[in-house]
Amino acid sequence: MEKYLHLTPQEAIRYFIQNNYTPTGETEILPRFRGDISVSIVMPTHRSKPGYDQDPIVMKNYMDEVEKRLFSLYDKRLAQTVVDNIKNARKKIDFGNNLDSLVLYANEHFSTVIKLPVEVKGEVMIGYDFDLRPLYKTNQQDRRYYILTVSLKKIRLIEAFNDKPVREVLSGDFPFIRDAFYETADKEKIMQDDFVEDLYKEFCNDADKSFQQYYKEEPLPVILAGDVKSVAYYELQMDNKNIVIGRVAGSYDNVPAHAVVTAVLPELERYRKSKETEYLSEIDYGASSGLLVTDVTEMFSLAEIGQAGSLYIGNGFSVNGIEEKGNLKIIDKDNQELQLHDILHLLIWNVNRNKGKVIFMDDILLEKYGGAVMIKRY
């Protein structure tokens, strides 16, 4: 039976952090989320040479470290099963087609490799749960977004993460081309301004209906890029105008995807700054209302019982510790004898499980709180 699951980042997010662990058609081989051994190998990767030539060597070093620790900590038969699943996953990695990082998850039931457009700190974690922080960071709404380039001739759909394009949709309806609408039009009517305007509104309306299929599958904020008139027409026809976080003027019909992303970065930065201000205002309100929590042990307890409303975490924040029977023990340094090291992912998991909000922020913004802060519900 095949024990390797082919998961896209979107599928991994859905199955692991959105409480839906059953991929369609794979119920017979689906992993249990928790196992006796859960291994997470998190490593930065490179999109081009010479960097990606070294990535296989780094992965081998991580695998050697994992194998050594597994056989020293666990029953050899169980450890061997996990090691075999890790090796099976390693065979599936194409290092010549990297993003910015990858995570390899493996337990005694399955393994998978997920490539992500997010920067990470390389590390190995062995415990009862997977380290899902890279997936949470990938899923954060103000870091991932769509760009719709709009003109009177063409509408393109690009998915981006921070300053990098993840993909441009080049199948199905996109790019959405105007010619298809003009082919059946009355040639004499095309000379009439009102008719052309109606025709273009119809073009934008149909394009938005096609875009909504992607949005329903993966709801992300949208930046519109194009000449002012075209952007205004398109936005007017959108079913959901509230998802637009910015607008950028210009002509982008034939501009490479990476150049389009570069062009919208100032608008994205403006949006992110506004979100940072919003988050800091929420924290200030929590402090003035007596709902702010800065002690990590208390955060863990509140998250466990569903009283965590919002958790704000610095990108570089970590907590070393171990959780035993619901009790959290924090330790000052990594202890190689412990089965669990950085337990931040457990805190995140419990906040998410109880419908709380998890937000990653620049470390400097949370410096005065020690790197993380929570607003409790009551």
C-alpha cells in the first residue's frame, strides 16, 4: 500500500490545520494526524543554482540526524517504519523545482513533502505532533494574495506570496481574453460607445465569475493592477468587492509575473502596514480591557480550554518545552532526551482548534511583550 501522500500546500493546510483530515478518495491510506512518532523536517531551499545544488546534501544531513535520534529514543521496529517512510518521501523530492522551503512530515502511517513559498529556519522536530508553523505562516492572509491584471483585452490571474509569484493560472478560463466576446458581436454595434461599454461590463462580469471559482477554493485578498478605467470597470462588476486590498495603475498584459509582483509590492506594503496598525490597536485594546496575556504557560492553558481569542506571534519566537497530560513544562534549552522541543506549534494548534485567531508579526513589533501576546476571550 502506498504510504506517500501527494499534497499541495493548499491541501496540506486544509487537511492539517483546517480540521479536515480526509483527502477525497484516499480514506484507506489517510494518516492519523497524531502518531507514536511524528517527524517534521523543516528546511530552507533555493529556487536556482548554485543554491539548490546543496539542498540534497542538507536534506541528507537532516535525515541522518533523524535516523540517529529515532533509533536512540524508540523501539527499533517502530523507528525503522518511520525511517522507511522518510526515505520514501525523499525519493519524491525534485530539488531542481524548489520554492523557498519544504517540510517533510512522516510518522508510522505515512509521509509527505510540501514545498512552500515562505522562509523558514531549518530544524528537525520529533514528537507526537507535526510542526505546522510553516503551514500557518503560509496560510496567513496578508502574506498570500491574488493579483488580477485588468485591461480591455486581457485579464490575468496570479497568486503571490510576499514578493514572489507562486503561480500564474494558465489553464481553464485564464488568461481571460476579450476576443471571445467580440467574435459574436454585431460589427455595426461595436461602433456604438454604449454597446462597447455594456460589452466590456459583460466581459468583466464573466471574468469575475470565473475568478470566484478560484476564490472559493482558496480565499485570498486581491490586488487589482491595470489602467484606471479597466480596474474601475472590473471592480464594479465584482461579486465581492470587500476582498480588494489595493489597486495599482499600469499596463500588465504582457509583463512577466515576477515583474507584476514587483509592481504591486508598494501597495501590498501599504496594506500590511495598515494591518499591523490594526493588530497593534487590538493589542492595546486588550491591555486596556484587562484581557492581555503575556505568560506563555497561561496562554497554553487558555488555548486548551478555548478562551484564547487572538494569538500574536513574532516570526522568530519559539518556546522550548514538553507537554505531558495537558500540563506544560517550559525548559530553558533544548534537551536532546526530550521527545518534544519547540512546543509553539501546540499552542497554535489549540488556538486554531477552538476558533481563535493566529497572527504572525515582525518580531520588533512584539519585542516589549517578549515575542508573543494573547488576548483572551473573557
